[in-house]
Amino acid sequence: MKIAVTGANGQLGTDLCRALHDFDVIPLTHADVEITSVVSVREVMMKHKPAVIINTAAFVRVDDCEDEQDKAFSVNCLGARNVAVVAQELGAKLVHISTDYVFGGETEPRTTPYTEFDTPVPLSVYGRSKLAGENLARHFCLRHFIVRASALFGVAGSSGKGGNFIETMLRLVEERDELRVVNDQVFSPTYTADLARKIAQLMTGDYYGIFHVTNSGACSWYEFTVQIFKLTGITTPIVPITSDQYPQKARRPSYSVLDNSHLRLLGMDDMRPWQEALEDYLAARGHIA
Ligand SMILES: NC(=O)c1ccc[n+]([C@@H]2O[C@H](COP(=O)([O-])OP(=O)(O)OC[C@H]3O[C@@H](n4cnc5c(N)ncnc54)[C@H](OP(=O)(O)O)[C@@H]3O)[C@@H](O)[C@H]2O)c1
């Protein structure tokens, strides 16, 4: 079975190509396909005729999306539509990757995990563009899996973000005597290797719809950093701060924990705790033995 993966050299795309080793994978980098052009998507996909298209390609720099709204909607929304239209033309299944940032914009702050059956209310341009992309992907390709993930970390690092949070913390610790880290944004960190394995399992079935796929448990960026330092033996002090003390262009949800309800209802939620996944990641990157 042929599986086309867009964003193939990105953080998730890299692990997907590895996880799909039993299949005939067509890795498509940005140089191979421009998802904002339906002509480009059609030309590439018609050449390979994949049975499944996994679209990881996105404009992922959350703050830059605030300044570059047109680009955000062009890639994250219209790009998603183009891939969905072509998947439908080919009779292929579509796996489209989305985000926990479609949530968090309600007036009453949320304190319990979001299920796939909750109505998304995004806070940022990135969140709005990804939600619009989800909706068009669902509309134009019948056999779709919308997979919402959260705070990804993978060995390849995000090409769009120039790494990931863990590597940033490990770099900053070399430069500073103390780190100040936001403690009022809570989410479920997710290892792209675990996410990729779950996508590989999901796409072979026909349980279509929206899926939350995150490692289990939740933490703030501060708590995440505490665990990174604990596992790597770093003793540099970490000071918890509020989002107000670390102003960023885009607003982030104070709570965007995803409940993998759809997987659980299907008896498929075996996603391990984020702490275990983090330990594996640190070992894979050579930060710990
Ligand atoms: N990173 C996170 O924390 C996070 C959290 C939740 C959900 N997600 C979602 O997960 C998915 C994967 O994220 P990631 O961290 O793996 O991102 P990434 O490493 O930045 O990978 C994105 C890939 O998409 C490619 N791309 C960007 N614009 C494109 C376009 N117009 N046409 C074709 N390819 C294009 C990029 O190539 P170039 O770099 O060469 O442009 C890159 O290879 C995205 O859909 C994102 O929204 C990410």
C-alpha cells in the first residue's frame, strides 16, 4: 500500500516515515509539493496514486501567524483543502494533522480535558487557521482522520520552529544561571514517535472522524522543564512565571489538555505517560544513557 506523507522531513513527518516502514512510503518535502497549490498537489499525487495521504505540512510558527495571517490561512486552511480535494479524487484516505490550539478561547477557562465532541473555540490566528483547515478537510474528503496532537517533541525537531521546546531549554541552560518558565499553560506533551505509531495503526482501519492523540497525563511548560532537568541531572534553578510575565504575540490556551476519547471508546488508547515518552526521547537524542 502506498502512503504519501507531506512535510516528510519535518518533526512528525520524519517519525511517520520511520513508523510506516512496512508500507511503500512516498516522502514529500516542501521541495516536492506545494500544498497551497492544488495543481502541485494534484500533479504529485496523481503520479504516485497513494492509498493514504498524511498531511503534516503546516505553517507552525504560532506567533508569526499573527503577523502573517494570509500565509497562515493559505497553508493551514487552503492547503488542507487542496490535499483533501485530491485525496477524494483519488479515492484515498486522508490523515490530516491538527492541534490542541483549536481550543482554549471560551470565556470560562476550561479545567477538564477536551474530547473530540467538544466545540473548538480557538484563541489565535494559528488556531483559527488550523480549525478552518480541519473543517475543509472533513468537507472535501469523505474518508478522513483528523488527528489533533499537542506540544510535539521529536528527534528531528520542528523544521518550522527551528527545534523544539526540550532542545531550547537544554540550550538556554548553557547560557543562563536561572530559567524562568511559564506555569499557567497546561497541555499534554506528545512524542512524535508515539504519535506516528498510532497514526500508522489508525489509518489502516475505517474508523473515520476526529481523533485526539496525545501522550497521557498533563503538565505546564514549567513542570515539563522540571522533568527534563530531573532526567538529565541539571540543577539550574527554574522559576515558575505567568504568561503575563512572558508576553508573546499569540495568545495561548491556559488549558488545552486533550482527552483521547475516540481512541478510548475504540479500545485503542494505549498512549503512554508523557514522562516515559520524554525519557525515551532524551535517550534517543543522546542526552541520557
Ligand atoms: N509542533 C507542535 O508542537 C505541534 C503541536 C500540535 C500540532 N502540530 C501539528 O503537527 C503537524 C506537524 O508539525 P511539526 O512540528 O512536524 O512541524 P514541522 O517540523 O515544521 O514540519 C512541517 C513541514 O511542513 C512543510 N511545509 C510547510 N509549508 C508547506 C507548504 N506550503 N507546502 C508543503 N510543505 C510545507 C515544512 O517544510 P519547510 O520547513 O521546508 O517549509 C515542514 O517539513 C502540523 O500540522 C502542526 O500544525 C504541531
